[in-house]
Amino acid sequence: MKILSVNAGSSSLKFQAYEMPEEKILIKGVFERIGIDGGFYTLKINGEKIEKKADMPTHDEAVKILVKELLERNIVKSLDEIEGIGHRIVHGGAHYKESVIITEKVVKDIEDLSPLAPLHNPAHVMGIRACMKEIPNAIEVACFDTAFHQTIEEDRYLYAVPNEWYEKYDIRKYGFHGTSHKYVSERAAELLDKKYSNIIVCHLGNGGSVSAVRDGRCVDTSMGFTPNAGIVMGSRCGDIDYSIIPYLMKKTGMSIDEIDTILNKKSGMLAISEISSDFRDIEAKISVRDHKAILAHYLYVNSVVDYIAKYYVELGGADAICFTAGVGENSPHVRRMIVDRLSCLGLKLDRDKNEEMRFGKEGLITKEDSSVPCYVIPTDEEVMIARDTYNLSNQ
Ligand code: ADP
């Protein structure tokens, strides 16, 4: 059975085609600059990388090209072979606790949640509509980034603000990167060979979040009402004292939108390092002892360690701490700083193993006698989407 896993952004559309249930990737690719001049797409098939230019005024054209490529490359002989299409959806609100088959009502709900995820949800709807139009016979499935966090209890998801804000305006913690936290915590439980386990997952990418998972259920997570809360990120500030905002508005005359843009796009590692939001650029400057690059790393590590320590207590101890996503999978430097800071809890880093674990490798990075084992587990949100889509398409 062939399944597509789709992640539609405002000007891009990423996809992977799977043979299920084997979970074999048949082809994957990304369409970029949709709706912008200079559109192009890249495909990866059998180790070969192909890049082509294409004019794509809307997501419809991207999906049309995707269909053409699938047919021409004999991935499918007819479109009917694609039985399910799973879409990554950033915000599912408090209603969606798991993946669902997409109906008109689901599309409307995703649209209605757009004020909570203005950069993502409208784009997901464009992706869904394009797939419905070009591949009409497939079952479409929505997989929500928020769903895994719906097991968080009231005393952890409420903010200490008037109840009315929650009741009328849905102000509460939602949490994001749920598909990744679910994948990594499930994989860690497999590696530990322990179904009942306390796992702390550090999803450290350009955006980042830490979550606490008990027996496969999320107990808490660092992102909040929006993906701006929690740890320091590439260009997002993470947790700050909210009073900074009205103070700065009065002091500088900046509008709320201007401040919002700064906190979203010009803060985090970018702001402190004054180099880049990309850890690779900042790490390159650490080797020449750039003070701001070093300081940015300390702020970052402090924020991650704070959450690990908090969740260690919240869970009453941890069976594993896992690192994933761009930074978590590829930066031994950041992992070393984090694990060394946790040595007071008895964690012992294996420096050689830590250096080895990069570029898609999975494995242990702590010594045998470390109080808590730490793992690098490359995340795979696409396969989670394909699994849910396969299961729902078979019902
Ligand atoms: P997102 O999905 O949030 O865009 P990713 O999980 O793809 O983010 O992570 C991207 C980030 O990972 C990059 O911005 C960069 O900071 C970091 N990264 C990628 N490769 C490396 C590396 N080799 N060393 C350090 N950081 C890296």
C-alpha cells in the first residue's frame, strides 16, 4: 500500500512516499518557492538527487508535478495506488487528541485554528486542498503536532490567569513537535526494552522543545500556547518575563507587531550571538573564542538544562534522556555542555561515543555507569505520519 506523508508550508511542500507497512521510502522531495518567482523542486530516489526548476503559482501546481513525477518514475502505475495521504498539521487545538481522517469539518477546524498558528495552519489547508484536487481518491489524514501533548493534565496546561481567558479564548498550553516527541519516546522505550518508563525528550532544532513522557503519555512540555515558549531557540526568545513587552512599547513606541516579529525572528541564538540563528555558524565562531557565540551557547544550554531538571523532578527520575532534531542529532558540543551540567545527578558522558553520534546515527552517548542513559535518536516525523495514515486508511 502506497502512502504519502506531506508537510505543506506557506511557500513549500515536503513529501515522502512510502510502501506500507514495510515503511520503505520510495521517493522523497521538496517543492520550494511556491507562489514566488524562481520555484524549484528536489527529489531523492535510490540515492540519486534531482533538482528541477518549476513555476508553481500555488500548491496545486506542486502537487500536479508530484503526481507526474510519481507516474513517470514508475513509483505508481496509477494514482489509485496512493491510498492514503497524511498531512502534518501544526495546530489541532484542544479538540484533536489523535490523527483523524480529513473531512470538510476537519478542514474547517484547521482553518478556524489559524489565529493560533498563522504561519502554518493556512498553509496546511492549501496543501490538503491541492492533494484533494489532484489525488481525489486517496484518504487524507491530519496528524497534529499538538495531539501527543493532549494527555497533559490541567494543573500543567493551565496558566495562572483568569479562568475566563481559558474558557472564552482557549488560552492554555498546547505544546508542539508532538509527533517527534512521540516517535523518540517510543523508540527510547524500545531501546530500553521497557514499556513503562520515564523519558525526557530534547527536540533541539531551529525551534526546540523538551518534553516529559511517562509510559508513553506526555506529562509536560516546554512549548506553550504558541511555539515561542520554552527553551531558547534559533531566532525565538523562549520564556521571558511578559512585562518586557508593555515596558518596551511605552519606552520605544514600537507596535505589538514589531515586538512580536523581533521576539519570533530576531531573538534567541541570533540575538545573543549576533552571528546567525544556525548553530553551525555560531559553533564555527566558538573555535575562535568569539565571546558572543560562547555566551549564546551558555544561554541555550541553561534553558535546556532547566527544563531537563524540572522534568526529572516532575517525573520522579528518568530512565532516559534523548536528544533529537538538527542540533540534538548533530552537535556533540551542545550535548556535551548539557550532559556535563547534569553530572550533579550522576550523568556521565562518554566523550568518544558522543563525538561519533552525528548525521543520522542512533545510539548511547553516556557511560555504562551513568545514573541516566542518554541517547541520540534521529527523529522521524514522516514515518509517524505514514503509520497513522496507513492505520486509518485500513479501518
Ligand atoms: P527545524 O525543523 O526546526 O527547522 P531542524 O531540526 O532541521 O530544525 O534543525 C535545524 C538546525 O539544526 C539548524 O538551524 C542548525 O542550527 C542545526 N544543525 C544542523 N546540522 C548541525 C551540525 N552539524 N552542527 C550543529 N548544528 C547543526
